[in-house]
Amino acid sequence: MSERTFRRVVVTGRLDDAAASRAAAEILTLDAAGDAPIELVVDSGDGTLEAAFALIDAMEAARAPIRALCRGQVGGPAIAVVAAAQHRRALPHTRFRLSAPVVRLSGTPAHLVAESQAQRALLWRLQGRLARVTGRAPEDIADDMRRGRYLDAREALDYRLIDAVG
């Protein structure tokens, strides 16, 4: 009888720097321990672009395949994390929200301009990633994000954000 090893990392709540750092460390630790697939469970309705890209970097550095399982609500930058997985599925009642993250900026006018430009560049990178995964035009992804479009699991499958429902 073979023993099944569970290699699972859970990301719930807001995807901030602390959550991304924890999840990235867990992924890299599991990856160092073997090459069996790692399941990334995502239930995050919002977060920061920086945190999402930090987690994506860790996922892409891992040799083991990363499989995303979506549950609850997945939105904002967390959708790009899901898109970075080699296989993506959602539980039947998962809701997806295509939306840009809320960004709070402070500082001098020059600093605000620089931060705004940096955020815009990261958002374009996120939209480009989603466009490649879904086969949609980046402009369509951007429009859906501006509108805050919601999708249920079946609609997310049709949109090609995920590969399977169930």
C-alpha cells in the first residue's frame, strides 16, 4: 500500500507581503524536499501586486509542478497567482473577481507620480499574464478588471482562468 503525501500550501485572506512570504517559503521548502506536485489552495479576494509577483516568482522557481485549487473567492492579484500554476481548478461555488487592487499612495507629488507609474506597469504585467493564459486580448482583460467583473466557477472555466471545476 502506498502512502499518499500531501504537499499543500494555503493562501487565505488578503494576499499581502506577509502572506506571500509565508507561502513562498512553504513552496520552496516543499520543492527542496521532493518533486511531487504541490497543491496551492487559494481563497483570497484581494491583495497587492507586489505580493502576488513575489509568490509567482517562487512558484516559477520551483521544480515541482504547482497545482492551484481555488475555493471561496479569488480576486485581484490572486488571480495572477492562480494563472501561474501549471494546473488550475476551482470548487463549484468559487467566485472570481477580475479587479485591479486598491492602491494607497503617499508622499510628495513626484513620489506619487513615480509610485503610480510603477503600479501601472505591474498591473499591465498582470493583465499580460492573464491574456496569455486565457487567450484574450490584454485590453479585454483590462476592461473586465476596470468593471470589476465577477465570474462563477463555470464562467471562469469558459473564460479559461481555470482548467477544471470540481
